[in-house]
Amino acid sequence: AQKITQTQPGMFVQEKEAVTLDCTYDTSDQSYGLFWYKQPSSGEMIFLIYQGSYDEQNATEGRYSLNFQKARKSANLVISASQLGDSAMYFCAMREGRTGANNLFFGTGTRLTVIP
Amino acid sequence: NAGVTQTPKFQVLKTGQSMTLQCAQDMNHNSMYWYRQDPGMGLRLIYYSASEGTTDKGEVPNGYNVSRLNKREFSLRLESAAPSQTSVYFCASSLRALANTGELFFGEGSRLTVL
């Protein structure tokens, strides 16, 4: 089974509007971490936001927020007030909490296009 | 602000040739990683080094070897390249092992084509 599922291959959003990118995860661990990364067309991977499984409040970083619904095993990324520079691939990833776990499992990504 | 530097950025190999991808970080991070990115599959971990002197296999280690030369450098070697190893390779580092909350810092990627 896929550990991270991103069901939206592509999304479009009007500039200045908000957009939600979906991510569901699968783990039996109680302790885990969820990450979102951005990959612009230049290719580098840029860390956006992190949510720990025990964090009671949703993580926020500027215009990015993570809508964490533990019971549904979802960790959706919300980008508010979209900008043209937000056009990129977005990857959801999970770190499981087992001892020595040093792997981030990545989803297949969502390509976001911001329309002027 | 070099961060994580990978070389080369592009490489074309023939089947059976060998090559080494070099990676260096200047952030004094303890942990380093090699990922590959294939279309429609996201990133998958090849090998990682939780700290200087240690290396461990990730999800897809077959056909690769690594060396953690020192705290700064972590190289990935393909001994006998195969077309299935055509991919974009990313080196990454983190301050601590991912068992904590540390984010990964990525290099710009190396695009490898095996003919």
C-alpha cells in the first residue's frame, strides 16, 4: 500500500485565491511527521511546512498551513493568496516514528498552476 | 550560501559504465541522503548516512554503493550502469537523523541518462 497518496496530478488556481492540495497517509505508527516540499521548474526541493503527529494545532508558515486531520489520516496543504511564483510541483512526505527510521516517504506530487 | 552541492548536474552513460555522483554540504549537518526521482513515482531513498562513519540502505539500494567520506561529503557510485538507473538524483542533508523533526535540505539534482 502507498504510504503517501496525492490524488490530484494537477491543480489550477486563480492568482490571489486560496488552494488546497490533498494528501492522505498510511501508517500504523503513533509517532510520525508530515512534510510538504515545493519543487519549482528549476528542480530544487524546498521545504515548506512540518506537522508532528502529536501536535494539537495545525502548522502554519506564512501563507502555508497544514490541515491535519488525524482520524482521516489526511494532511492537506492550504496556500492562501496564491502568487504566480507558487506555480510548481508540491510533494507531501511522511517520516515514520520507528527507531532508526531515516526515510521520508514521498507522494507522487501535485502540479499547481497559478493563473494570472 | 552553497548549502548542498551536487556534481555533475548532467551525465550520459552507456550501459555497463561506472560513475560517481558527488555531494557536499557546508551546513555542518550530521545526516546525508541520496534519493532518486522518477516520473510518477515521487522520490525514493537509495542510501542514507545518519552520521559520519555510518551508511544504511534505503528503499531502492540495488545497483548502488555509497561512501561517507567525511562529515561534509557523501558520494553515490554506480558500478555498472543500467537503463533502469536513468533518473534524477538528489542529495540531501539534515542536521539530525529524521527520527527527529529535522527537515531535509536538497541539492539541485543530477540528471543521469543511461543508454
